[in-house]
Amino acid sequence: MYRGRIAPTPTGLLHLGHARTFALAAQQARAANGTLILRIEDLDAARCQPHFTTNAIEDLKWLGINWQEGPDIGGPHAPYLQSQRLPWFNEAWKKLHASGQIYPCDKSRQDVERALVAPHAEDDAEPIFPPSLRPALSTGRNATAPGKTNWRFRVPDGETISFIDQIEGPQSFTAGKDFGDLLIWRKDGMPSYEMAVVADDHAMGITHVVRGADLLKSTARQILLYRAFKWEIPQWSHAPLVNDASGQRLSKRAAGLSIQELRHKGLTPAEILTAPIDTLISK
Ligand code: GLU
């Protein structure tokens, strides 16, 4: 049975790129006679705001994107706001801890930068965590809760993680080269994005993940977490990012095309979801 999800982060208004990816997720779920879940990824308390959740729900409804389980209608996997799911994330931390593949990490971003031989590529916001900064293997083994510290997942250096994306085709990323030990828990008491998304996709029985192609590398990281948890891996579809005619990513434009803005300009849901991007920008 197909179970998909749309998972906005309420740090801003939904834009055209989100809308098209979410519409694709809804279309696939409908075609498979499956269930679509709306999950709000509001773990970053400093950047997320409740009114963006309300806006997202309004925009999605106006666009005709329908879900069958979510914060506004409930369902067997409630709550659907990640900020309310901390008991589950703590349980998931325990499972991951039992795998022996995570360790507490007190290194700051500056420590990481200092230990790097070469500066990291500019387009990759997260520098690769150098193995020289890993603590001894047994560090943190006796912990029973994450506490007030960062925790990282030790990646298998040199191992290539491959998967077939339903849209983008075969993908391969090498642990230790394309990404390093990933943060799975933050010292503010919250799980990292990678940890929360895997824990929730599993808990909610997600069989198909449809999301933006900016998360392809994250998928390789998440596959490592699935393996450590010994959970079944879903199917992946990464939708191409929406660019304007000059190739600039829409989410990066100063005047990001928010759904609200386009709606106020008089565009219809069908135009927003299907018209060539440049005709929308010039309106
Ligand atoms: N919440 C993430 C975002 O808005 C998407 C996470 C996912 O689909 O895995 O970028």
C-alpha cells in the first residue's frame, strides 16, 4: 500500500518549487490509490513560525493538493508536527545508540574548519567532518539519553552508497568523500533533520518519498541511518529543482515566487502548477 508524504518546513512562505514538488507527491499518491500525509517539520524553534504552518495549509488547499492524514485532520500517526514528537525521537535515538554507530561530539564548527586540509566547496554548506576529530570508539557507549550534547553518526569511510531514484536514475555517493559523520542530535535537545526525517518516515509507514533534488545527497546519508536502524528503505523520487530561464534557482531569487504572491497577481492553481516558469515570473 502506497504511503507518501509532503513535509514542509515552516520557515517561510511556500514557493513555486515547493508547490510543484508537493503536487507531484499528491499526484503519485492518487495514481497509486494511496495515502498522502502532511507532516510539518518545525524542529528549528528559532526559525520556524506557526503562521507559516497556517499559510502552508491554506496554500496547499487552495492549490487543490489534498492529504488524508495531517495536523488539521489527525490520523493514526498523530501528532504531525515534529516539534510534538520528541518522545518518539528520543526512543529512536536509543535505537541508533544501540547500533554502536553514534558518538557524542563536542567539536564546534570552528574546530572542524581548522582541522580541514582544504576549504570545503562553497555550494556545500556543511564542511565534511574530519575523521581525525572522532573520539575513541567507546566514547558515549554508556549514555542512556542524548543529554545536552551533539551526537554524530560515524559513516563507513570510502563506502559507496547507491540507490535508484525513480526520476533522476542511478545515484552514488561515497561516505567520507561526499559527506562525513552526520549530526543526528543537537545539543539544544532536538534531533537533526536527517534523524527526524528517517525516524518519522519509518514511524508513519512511508513507502514513497517524493521531494526536491536538493536532497539527493541527504538520501545517501539517510540510507545509512535506515541500515543502522534495520528499517526498510522507501522508494525515492527527487523532483528537479525549479529554475528560471537563466538557470537561477527560484528559491534563491530575491523575489522568491511565493504562492500567496502569485495568487494575489490573479494566477490560477493550474497556471502555478503547470505554466512555464518564465511566463509566471514576467506577470
Ligand atoms: N522539510 C524539508 C524541506 O522543507 C523536506 C524534507 C523531506 O522531504 O525529506 O526542505
